[in-house]
Amino acid sequence: MAALPAAAGAAPAPDPADGTRGAGHCGRSAQLRIPGAERHVTSCLSELTTAGTVASGHTDPADWAGLTPKDLATPSGVPGIQLDGYFPDTSTTNTNHGWNHDAQFVIRLPDKWNGGLVVTGTPANREQYANDRAIADWVLARGYAYAATDKGNTGLAFFRDGRRPGDAIAEWNTRLTQLTRAARTVVAQRYLRPPDRTLVTGMSNGGYLVRWQLENHPELYDGGVDWEGTLWRPEGPHLLTFLPPALRAYPVYAAGGAGAADARKALHRAGYPAGSEFLWPYHHKVYWDLTQRIYREELDPGYDGAATEAGTPYCAPGSGPGCDTDYVYEQRPRRVRDAVRRIGLTGRIGRPLLTLHGDLDVLLPASRSSDVYARMVRDAGRGALFRYYRIADGTHVDSLVDAFPDRLRPLAPCHRAAFGALEEWLDRGVRPPASGTVARPAGHDATALRERCDLGRR
């Protein structure tokens, strides 16, 4: 991504009384200071959504490529201030703006503010603009201030950050906490009062961050929406327990023949639901092996020896020591569980949380992730703060809806519905619909499913 322009859109006119713009377009931009930031650039923009930031250079489409349906509507008409910068950090994986510096963030402050702040961390190992299409555009159009972090390390070699197993993931949580505190201060500087409400949301790894924040720092937030968050807990299940069985069984299933039926059953037992078979080839090619190797390297680097980093790209079972296809988490030393425990979840949320998860997710199968987390929340005695919606025909990545429009539905509209339900819960005490499966509406075409999602009766 190229260096940021010095400014874009209409620059704020100075107020002769105090040298600031006051409450108008990009008001008080010269007075904004981000606590703890090592560097930041302030831009006055005529458009904060991707309808304008793509052209102005204030987002990076590569960050959010593949996360939303191609026809997801882009709102517009949101002028305001954008602050890009970074906190002190020693890792250098994020190359946005030519900074080669991690712990990058973006904060957006609309001229017409509704009093709220939305903070988020990115899915996968993406950079700070990854949620711009799926989340930022929509919340900015509703008047929220918005802040996002790259989580402190990015890319497929994120595991190189830190000194101990689990350090890189643990930093994700620290960076979101850091940004939330800083963004709340910046909001108060801009609008002369703190936010009335701070909400946290995110998808996949970003959903994990939502859960962790509401468990560990509920004082910073009023509530959150978790979009198919990753589950980590020392006893499992998690990525390292259900990906290896998929890697072992899928080639046998795909080859056909005598063993195919048993291999299919093995995949079902591992958590990949019946009816999701049409998604298995893509995930075997793109996600399963790579995801297993890089997260295993982060949490169990000793498995493949000191001389090998992130294992061997797909290796057949039994092909040699350190092959991730043969990985069995339950047989690994206690130190591996200790690493997972450092980043693990408990279910002890301290603020309202709505979780949604597609029932055709075959990267993080719902039965091995959000179903389990829902039980954890109930077992922790926090069920009154929680709602869980299983979205029929939803999968992990909304862009796959473009490839299978008759079989899949996007989760973005359901995320928006859940967000609205959380607002009503907090604003008026209207409890969201009960937890349950959100069926695919009969007769709804792809356009309708892209625009609406009914979570059920209240």
C-alpha cells in the first residue's frame, strides 16, 4: 500500500477564535492525540467508507479481499477524520504505508456522530483495514466512531513474533485492549465527551477477540457481537484437534473407492457436517493444511523440530516425523496445553454478547467451536448475557456465497441484525430473540438474503 496522502477531501477551515474548526467538518482535528501511539497521520476526508477511501488511499482492498459477497452494498455520505498510525512494537510484518511496523491501527471519526464507538480486530492474520467492507462501512453509516487494529502481527509467518509459544496470539488481545482505551480518549477529544457506548465486534480471530475482551476487560465495553469466533481452550476442541483428522480423511474420501464411505464418516465425526461436502475440496486446497501448520507452529513449535518452520506443505499420513497430518494434540507434552491455556477462553463474559455461526462452516465447524463456547457460557453462569444464533447455510467466508448462491447465504446481514438486536437490548432493554437456528427463509432469492436476516421472534 502506498504512503498515505497528507490529506484528502475538504480541509477544515480554521476558526478564528481558537484555531480549530469546532464541531463542524473535521472539527478539532489538530488537537487529536492518541495515547501511547508512536506515530499517527490525521486526514480530513470527504468520505470515510470504502466508497471514498479506496480512491483516496485510506484503505487497502487487499486487506478485505474475499471476505464479503461481491455485491454487498457500500454505503456512502460519511465525511470525517481518519487517523492512521501505530503503537510501539518490535515486529515488522505490516507493510501498509511503507511503515514496515506492526501494531498499526485506523480510527475513524464521522462528522455526524451518534455517540458510540465500535472497536474490532481483524480476522485471520490480516491488517487493520480487513473489516472495512464487512463492518466499518455499515457502522460508520450509522454514525459510530470506528477503530481497528492489525493485532500486533500479520501474515502467514505471524508465529515468528514473541518469545514463547502463544505469545503472538496473546498480543492480539493486548493490542485490542490498548486500542480501545486510546480510541475512547480520542473520541472524547474530538466530540468533547466520552462515548456513550463502546461495542466490540469481529469475525473469526476477531470474534475470538470479542469473547476474550468481554471475559477479561468488561469494564471497557457495553457489549459485543461475535461473528464465528475461533475457540481456544486447553482441553479442546480447537483447530489443532479437528484439522488433522480432516487432513487424514479427505484424500481417501476424494479418491473414491472402498474407503471413501468410512472417510466421509470420519470427517463427519471430526465436526464437518453432513451436507457440507461440496465445500470440502476448496477448504482442503486452501485452508486446512495451511491453517493447521501455522497455528501448530505458534503453539507447538517443537513438533516439527527446530530446523523446520511450520511443517511441510501437505504431507501424506506416515510420511515422516513432524508431518502435521499425523498431529495428535492429546498426545503432545503438557507445555502445549499450557500455551493454549495462556490464550484460552472461559465463558465468563461480563457484558452482553451475541454470537452467530454458519452451520456449514468447514474451517471452524460450529459443533466444535461456537456450540462449545455457548455451553461454556452457560456453565459459567453467564447465560442471561448471551445469545447464540446458528445460521442455516452460512459458511466461514461470505465470498463463497458468490460461488454457491443456491446453497449458501451470507452472514453479513445476520451480523447486522445481531448488532441491531444488541443496540435495542442496551437502549431499551428489549431482549434479543432466543438462541437457536436461523432457518433459510423459503422463497428468498440471493438478493434478499444479501440484504436481510431475521433472527427470530422476541
